[in-house]
Amino acid sequence: MSTRAATAADLDAIMDLERTSFPTDAWSAAMMREELASPHGFYVVVEEAGRLVGYAGLRAVRGARDADVQTITISAAARGRGRGRALLTTLLDEAVARGVHDVFLEVRADNPVAQALYVSEGFAEVGRRPRYYQPDDVDAIVMQLDLRGWAARRAEVSGGAAPGVAASDAPSASATPSPTGKGWC
Ligand SMILES: CC(C)(COP(=O)(O)OP(=O)(O)OC[C@H]1O[C@@H](n2cnc3c(N)ncnc32)[C@H](O)[C@@H]1OP(=O)(O)O)[C@@H](O)C(=O)NCCC(=O)NCCS
């Protein structure tokens, strides 16, 4: 298994997985191409035996306080073996490196697996968008992660210093929830 930055050459493989993973609300190829090319984006892919089995993307405008997990997907055959968490962690590490304070995402209310992953990393529900996912008519749950708290917890577990976060700087309690979740996950 290897993880690397996504390139424009990955577009077709990403779109194959996108359409399989999100049959009713997949992004268009044009949208995905734009995301991959955006200077504010950070997209990674995971491969097994030279085959793309997952991808994930973050939107973090340089200098901005907030970032969004845009998408994360592992192919059905490769799920349940830690790859989703590894991709999410890679996105969060990049957000730390960009000086982000809070990470937001949206997740379908009928997707308990993804919700469990996010909650286990410290994301908390801060709002709902009724009937956000169409045509399925499913609500979006908006989640927020206090990134400096996440980095501090991680450093504690690994026994080292949190990258980019001074211990005295890291908040001990969760940040004030923001009503502006914007991710498209
Ligand atoms: C959500 C997704 C990316 C998780 O990837 P994954 O590689 O299967 O997940 P991991 O093996 O890293 O597991 C991470 C956590 O997810 C949760 N999880 C994974 N599989 C689960 C299952 N079958 N049931 C319940 N929770 C599950 C658990 O909290 C797990 O942590 P644990 O192993 O410590 O219990 C993957 O299921 C997926 O691609 N789903 C379809 C696309 C999608 O829904 N994307 C998210 C859009 S917001």
C-alpha cells in the first residue's frame, strides 16, 4: 500500500471510484478536475499493486482558520483495514501544517460508518442541513474538529510534540462551534 499526492493523471481512476462509491450524488469529472488543480486543495490517493483504491481531499485556503474535508473514499474491497483512517489523518496533518484551527465536513445522516470514523478522531456534530443530499432526500450532518486539540492528543499518544502546535497553545476544551460547515463529503 502506498499513499501519494493525487495528480491530474489520476482523474479517470478517481472518477471510476467516485461513481461506484457515490452512485446517486457523484461529483462530475469537471468538478473533480477543478478540485485536483486548485491551489487551495490537497488531494491524496492510496494504491495497492499499482491500482488506485482510495482518495481523499482537503480544502484549506492558505492563511485561513478553517478547512474542509471535501471527500474521502476507499474501494469496497479495501475497506475496514485502516486505509480510510490513514487518509483522513494525512489530510489532518496537512491542515495542521497549513495553520488551520478548525476542520469541518458534511456527512450523510445515513452513513454510520463514516460518522464513526470522524467521531473517533474527535469530530463532533455542530449542525444539520435538512435534505441536503438529493435526489436521496437525506440530511447532512455538519461536523467540526478542533484541530489543535486533535494534534495535541496525537502527540500525547505518540509521546512527541504536536507538529506546529505549542503545548501551551493547544486548547484543552473544544472550540466554539461554528455554524459554517461547508464540506461536501
Ligand atoms: C468511510 C470510509 C472511507 C472508511 O474507510 P475504511 O478504510 O473502511 O475505514 P478504516 O478501516 O480506516 O476504519 C476507520 C473507522 O471507521 C469505522 N468503521 C469502519 N468500518 C466500519 C463498519 N463496517 N462499521 C462501523 N464502523 C466502521 C470505525 O470507527 C473504524 O475504526 P476502528 O477500526 O478503530 O473501529 C469507507 O467506508 C468508504 O469509503 N465508504 C464509502 C464512501 C463514504 O461513505 N465516504 C465518506 C463520505 S463523508
